[in-house]
Amino acid sequence: MELRQRKNGMGVGSSEVERDDVDKPKKGRSFHLFSSNPDKRWAEIFFLAYSPVWPLLFGGWCLSGWYLKVGDLGNLLVTCLIASPNVLVPLFFCPTKGHVSTLYWFKFEVWIAIFTFVASYFFTDYFFDVLGMIYNFPHLKWNLSAILVGTSNQVVPIMMYVHAWYFFITYHTCSVIFIRAIRTSVLGRIPLMNILSVIFTAWLFSVGEIYGTTLEAIKEQFHYVDMDWALSHGALAYSCYFISSFPMVYNLDEDRLAKWTFRRTVENSFAASMISFILLDIVCQFVITGWHK
């Protein structure tokens, strides 16, 4: 405990007792799932709560068949509507006050938006060529894809950028919670376990999405040429997305005394994107070679 003498604006001396550990994270903290940073903890709980909701909305939209009738604009608007609670709820109900660019939920969503754009624009071609995914959106004309990446003639509909954004909000929120659970448990004392926790979550969400895109509600939009290949070799390739993104976004405002600036958030997301790009290409060139056949 440390005593500090402070003077108020009127020049009258006053003493205030402050403990050194009030705002500082303690060494050997007990196991916990959610962040010790209140701003981050609130956002994590909200994103986790909304995660079971958007699959129901997305699945219901696909089962309705209306997506075939409303064209590009209609599909894009519905997709934005499904994604909108991720912005509107924190914007109006986040208890943390301050400029929006300093709040965790906003920085996290910007981080995910940058990573999602790079992944959708560049990495989707690896899905087409390596995982053997087939997109089936003949009713859509608004597309955006990299011109010099991949050998497939398939394109990425604009609406998929928005879908991927809220998918990845859920993936990265869950992964951060899981990684923290490992790091604050007795397993976290073993350095190898921290590495394995990242690898495991990357693999888990890769396999999970591959399975998820074959569900009855959306089977008309997505399928794989060889499901067994996609779940084995393809999941390894897809994991390369998250090997860098999960641990890098984990550090965003994890220490409440060292919050990231907006600039650092943007730079970190681009860095994670580039690392994933390099890792993905190396793995597909030297490790998973069977897709060439």
C-alpha cells in the first residue's frame, strides 16, 4: 500500500490512500473466462449472446427462398440487417463512456472488418481451389474478387463480405474466451499449452464452418467437391486464417491499463492478415499438395 499526497485545485492538501494493485492485473490470477477489462468483458458477453441468434436468422432467410427473388440489393440489405445488432446494440447500450474509437467493441469490429475483407478478397480463392468449395449464387451479379489469385472462375458475392464479418466476430470472440481460459488455468503455466490452445481453436472453427456450410438450410448455396478432403486437408488450410488472427486479436485491450489506439488496431489487423496470407500459401504449396491433382 502506498500513501500519496495530492493537492486539489484550491491548493488545499488532502491525503488519499491508493493501493498499487487497484488497476493492475495480478500475477497468477485465478481462472476466468471473460476479460478483467470491464469494457472488453461487456462486449464479449454481448457478442457471445448474439452468436446463437444470427445463425437462426441466416438459416431462416435461406429456407424462406426469398433470397432468390430480391436480387443483389435485397440480399445485401438483409445481410446488413442480420449483422446490424453487432453495431447498434453496443452503440446505444455499451456502459463504457468515451469516444467510440477508444471503445473495445468498436476497435474489435474494425479489426475483424479489415481481416474479413482481406480474407474474403484474397483467401476465398484458396477455398475454391484447395478445399473444393462451390458457391451457387446464380441470382447475384454484384461480385468482388482478387484478379490474380486462384485458378477458379468463381467469384465472391458482395454480401458474403458482410456475412463473413459477423461470422468472424463470433469465431474470434469465442476463441479469445477459450484462449484466456487456458492461459488463466493451471494449464497456462505450461508454455506449450498456450500454443496448442491457439492451434486447437483454429482447427475447431475451421472444421466447424466446413460442417456448417453443408447444413440443410444452406446446402443450395454451398457444397464441397470432396467433403472428406475438405474436412481433413482443407481444414488444415483454413486453420491458417486463424493461427495468426486468434492470438493477435486476443491482445486487443486485454490489459486495461494499456489500451490500444485506433491506429494500432488497424495496423495489427493488416499484419495478422498478411501473416495468414503467407502461412496459407506456404502450407498449400509445400504441405497440402494433393489439391493440384
